[in-house]
Amino acid sequence: RERALLARLAEVASLQRECDEDVRFNERAVDLLGASRGVGVGTLWNVAEAWLAYLDQRAAAARRKLHADVHERLLDFLRASGRLGDAGDDASATLALSELPDELRSALATLDARVADDLEPIGGAKHELQALLDAETHDARCDAFCGIVRRERGRLAARKSLRKLFGEPGVFADTVPLPEGWRFDDDDDDDDVSSSGY
């Protein structure tokens, strides 16, 4: 069971590399891990501690990514409005929230909610570690941890499949082309997608 857990963890590390994840395990370091009984280096609890650190780092990276996106959009607006030079030399640029375009104001207003939404699955993954504490035997803890790692492997495999379908990040924006014959009526207030002949 320990070997099965470590093999799954190695698969996760490999998928993290293939998916070019921002936060990932070092594949060589994973090969050196042990999941034996007890506490300390080479034990299951040491692996659990590393897993918890991994989840914390994923959460921090997701938070940074969302904040950086809104920050960049805000800087673009300040540059376009002439309040900030191209080099960002006027760091004292101030403005009221009401001066921002609706889209940017909305992005700022919903930033905390978007961060919470993005972090919810990571928080759930952290709570899954409770199963290790609830398990009565070492084998049961290994099985529970193996399930946690299996779910992460599934998440990464899905991400890899999506990359194959849609390309690398940055190749596509936040939109996916609609099938031929579909059209979007920009004049409609309800913003629904309509089709002709479907």
C-alpha cells in the first residue's frame, strides 16, 4: 500500500510537469519519499505534511494569479487614461472607484468572491486529509491518502486533456469559438446566445 501511494504520487509529479503547473512536486524528491509507519522523514505523516504544503502553495498561486490579472487591467486603464506613464513612473496615480469603467469596477468588486470560488476546491482537498486522522490503521491511512492523490491525478489528467483540445495557455482567451451557424446578438439586453437552424 505504501508503494502504491508513492507510485501515484510519482504519477502526479509527472503530470504536474507535463501540465507545466505553477506549483509542483520535484520528481526526484518524490522518488526519495517513504510512507512508512511513525513520524518524521520517510513516513506517511511526512508525505501528508508535504501534501498540505503543496495545497497551501496552490492556493497562494491561485490568489496571486487573480490579483495580478486585475492589477494588470488597472494599470492598463491608468496608462490609457494618461494617469500613468508607460514605464509606470507615476506611482502616485489615484482615482475614485467611480472613475473606473464598469467592467474593471465589477472585476475589483468581485475579486474576493472569485478568489474564494477558485480556492474552494483546494480547501476541500485540505479537508480530505482528515481521513488520515480518522483511519485506525496505517494501511487504512495509506488507502485514504491514495484516494486523495488519485483525485489530484484525475484533476491533472483532465487539465492535460483540455490542453490537448484547446492548446497551451495563452493560445486561447476566455472564449471558445461557437459552432458555425451560431451567432451572438450583441444588441440584446439579456446576453443570450441564439442559433440559426439548431
